[in-house]
Amino acid sequence: MKKILLALGLISGAFALGSPTLTDAVPSPFPARAVESSAGALEAVSGTPAPATDSSAPATDSSAPDTTASALPSRPSKTALGSPAASVQYAWPSGQQVAVLRPFSPGPKNWVPGHRGVDLALASDQPVFAAADGRVLYAGQLNDRELVSIEHADGIRTTYEPLRPVVARGDVVSRGDLVGYVSGHHCAPSACLHWGAKRGSDGYVDPLSLLVRGQIRLYE
């Protein structure tokens, strides 16, 4: 019995002298270092290393140009009302200005008699030239006369008669190219060139109006 009491006294004395307690013997699951940031707090609390930050990633360049506006389609520019679909320059088919023997005077309707063209003072066998760039639609005999018809990029079709052609259907001609020679006696008893013009099925055009800038007058 005395031995047991002695042993208990020794154990009590050891605790009194500062032996480690139960809490000292069990290590804390939390590191003792202070938390400096949110990433450090995650590491301190969970013990899991915080994800590394790539310091080499390029920073956003605030000076880069804004391409949003350039990506949007631009509005088409306005076209003047009444402007022709294509710009075609016309010249006298005689090669120079000549006298007009009979002016343009169409009838009120296509089936009403009228003079749907102009008669130019040219002698027989005089050369005739394309009034503008185009393609030959017809060249040859039509009823009692020969003629040449040329289609132009603006939709105008010019005719030259009576004419002995030197071109054929499908030929591409430029303004001033020789297309034939005056033949027959359209302005009997003398010769002349009848020069006509028409815009598709819209109506006849005064050929002389093609030589100046301005609105083209159509007649039906």
C-alpha cells in the first residue's frame, strides 16, 4: 500500500514540474504562420497549396484599337436620282459636226408616222463611225435598205442607215471605229445618213441629245 501511494506521489510531482499536457502532446492541424492573403488563407486552413499564378501572362493592352466599328458594314453611298447605269460618251457618227437636214420629230405613239431620228448631211460613200463603244446587234439588209445597229452599255441602241456595212453581228466596236459607208438615197435626190437611237422598249431618243450632258428625252 505504501508503494502505491509513493508511485502516485511521484506522478503528481512530475506534472507539477511542467511535464507536457495532453494538448501539448497532440500537434495542431493548423500551421502557426499568419494568413497574409486569400490564397494563403486557403493554404493555411486546408493545408492544400494554393494554385500558382502565372505572372508571365500578358496584361490587357488598353491602347489596342477598338475594331468593333470597323467590323460593321458601311452604309452604301447614295446615287443621284436619274443617273445612268453606265457612263457612255457619244460622238458624231460623221466624225465631226455636220448639218442636220431633218430633225428628230417622233409621233405621239410608235405606230403613228414620225421621224424617229435625224438626217445628217453626208454624201454617198462617205465613211460612218460608231458613235460610242458597243457591240453590233445587226449588220445587213433590212427590207429595202442596209443598216447597222449597235447596242451600248447604257442600254441605248443606235442605228445607221442606209449604210454599206464593214462590220458583222457580234463585233465589238469602239467609239470612232469605221462601221460602213453611206449608200442609197435616203434624202432623195441626194444622199444622207439617218441616225437613230432607242432605249430598249422604253422609247425613241433624240440622237443629238446623246452628244450633250443632261436628261435624255424619251418618246413613245
